[in-house]
Amino acid sequence: MDNQQLKKDNDISKWNELLTKNHDGGNVFQMAELAETKRKNGWIPRYLVIGDVAVTILEKAVFAHGKFWYLPKGPGVTTTDQLERLLPELRTVAKEYGVFAVKIEPEITETDESRQVLAGLGLVPTAAVQPNSSTVIIDLSPSLEEVLSALNQKGRHAIKRAERDGVTAKPVDLTEENMKLMFDLLSETAAGRFESSIRTYEYYKEFWQRFAADGHGQLFFAYFEGEVVSAAYCLCLGDKGLYKDGASVRKKTAYGASHLLQWEIITWMKERGVTSYDLCGAPHSSAINDESHKFYGVGRFKTSFNKHVTDYVGCYDLVVNPGAYKRWQQFGQRLIVSLTWRLKQQQWF
């Protein structure tokens, strides 16, 4: 299936179903809903089958360089062997489209060997784009009782304490009021720490609505004394789920509310056949206990559900046009990213 057929059919569910046939079982960041939302930021989505892998591509034209491709959490491979087989055709197709570089971030587990293999393939390591190059994943294949018992003592205590204190959590409708409340909580949570990571309300609204329309996204609220104290928006594709957006009131009013909210999400995921739930981002396993890390608190919360941190290899650039890519590294990327933020208050990626 190519991009033209996808548009003709006007059915992105067919593309998403194709993604689940990939080696990685599909990834929510590769879904067409995300790619179509990215049009707001100037990206052109392309949907190509390269080798035996369905690949969602975001394309931008870069003045004096050519076209740039970004594959969010793609391509859908899980081993260096699979990636090595795919790269020659990916490079050939990219060259046909006038692309000078392709940014990839496959979910290949990080090891000394995988790093060496990727370096040997001529890939250039770059900064991560998506937040879960290191993350915490909860195995939901056992029963709910077994999942609960597998949590550490702190996690179980927080859930039970929140229930005892009267905290409740549930999925909620994606109304304008609820979306604005969620966005306000996101902004409040980010204030003073990472405001630049927050996009516009219009972006989030379209993103949330697109995923919810086909049952791939759901908003959740936790309540205490009639007020929303914690919120989350989660995604799922096939048997995989992801905690995409999360926020809570800064004033700590209800112990364990965020834990209880996650437990409600876990229950919802289980009902939909999800067996692997990604909490989407944590410090690298080597830094998970570093109290000076800016995301130490995030990691501490998420490892209360599973103490194991999964590290992926992260982002790499596949160089297609060496001359243009050299300019991109020397000044092009810094200039364009800076101008995009200064002129539009938008992230480039």
C-alpha cells in the first residue's frame, strides 16, 4: 500500500493494521493519526512499504539541503539484522525522493553489540526525539491480580491508599471542557521545568480527537473531593499500549492519585487485549537512581510499577547526501530549529 492508495481508500485503519504486521508489532508513533496531525507543523506524511516493513515517514523540505525524512519510532524492526537488511532499500527510496538524510529511531534494545553494529552501518547517532528511548514497560499478559502483585510495595500501597482515601479514576469523554482541563494541567505540570515541550492546544486537540475517533486513544481523570487531580491520555495499537500525556495538580492533595489513575488505565488496556504497556519515558538505566537527574521523580514513579528500565538505541541519521548532511550538521539544523521556535513558537520535530 502506498501513499496514493491510502488517500484513495480514505481509511487509515488499513494502514494501522498493516503496521501491526511489522517485526515490532506496530508502534503508536508510526500510526497515521500522528502523521496526519503533524501536517500542522509543516510535515508531509508518506506511507511506504520498504522491504517487508510498513514505514510511516514525515517529510520536510529544507532550503539549500533537500528533503529531510523522520521516521518516528521507526522503522518497525527489533534487531540490528532486520535493520541492516532494510537500510539499502530505504537509502535507495530516499534518494529517489530527493532526501538528504533520514532520521530513524527503531526500538532495538541497547547493548554494546548493537551500538557497534549501528556504527558499522555508517549511521550517525543524534539526540532523541521521542521521550521513550529509555522507558518502563509493564507486562500485562498475566491476570490483573498477578500484575498487581508484581508491583513493588510502594506502588501497591499507593493504589490502596488512594482508594481508601476516596480517590476515584475513570475514562472520560473527549469533550471540549475535558480537553481544555487536560491541556491546562499539562501546562501547569510543565511550568518552570520544560515549557518548550508543550505544544499548542489546537495541536493536542487534533491529536487526541484523531486517536479517539478509531478507539486508539482515551482520556482518563482521577478525582479527589470532586476535583480532577490527575489526568492521562493513552494510546493503543494491537497488543501494545502507551502512556502518552500525563499531568497532575502541583499541590499534593491526594496521595496515590496518579498510581490509582495508572491502575485504571491498566485495567482498560487489559480489557482491550493489550499485553505490553509502555509508560513512555524514564532516565537511562544508568541514571535511574541519580537524584540530580531532571526526570528523577518521573523515573521513581514509573519504576514503582516495574523496576526494570528498558533502554533502546535511540535516534540515528542515515546519510543519503553527504554534502548536504555536512551543512545540516554544521549550521542548518541549529538555524532552522532556532528560527522555527523564535518565529512560530513551534518545535521543528
